[in-house]
Amino acid sequence: MAITHNPTDQEFTTTRDGYQAELAYARPADGVIDFTHTFVDEGLRGQGVAEELARAALEYARQEHLKVKTTCKFMAGFVKRHRAEYEDILA
């Protein structure tokens, strides 16, 4: 599944079978990214789409040497479940 990063709109998005999903973020300070909202169309739910968006976004944060905050409830839970994998980039 192709995930697109749109820095202007501050979001990661994907489309599959006409359904969309997005992970939005903010940049509240230099060197910090805050994942603020996740949305997955009902037609894509339960297929791991949100997890794929999360992994792509967290990889972007790592590549850009950003510290991660998770205002989004989904992202907070995802990072908590995979803490060992992402602990180095958490704010």
C-alpha cells in the first residue's frame, strides 16, 4: 500500500479501493512532531491500515531526527504497544 506524505497539509495518507485513511500531525516546536489525529474510512478498518500509517510516520520522524508526541489516542496506544521499537524517538 502506497503511503503519501504531504508536508504542506501535515499528514500521511493512503487510498485503497476508493477508501481513504490519514494520519495528521503538527510541528509544535523545532525538532518535535505531534501526531494529532488518525482517520480510517470504514471500508478499510480492521485491515491494519492505521498501523501502516503509524509505522510510516514514525519512520519519517526517525529519519528527520524528530522527537515524537502522541496527542492522538490511536498513536498513543500504538507507541505504547511498540515502546521498545520507538523509545529512542519519544519526547
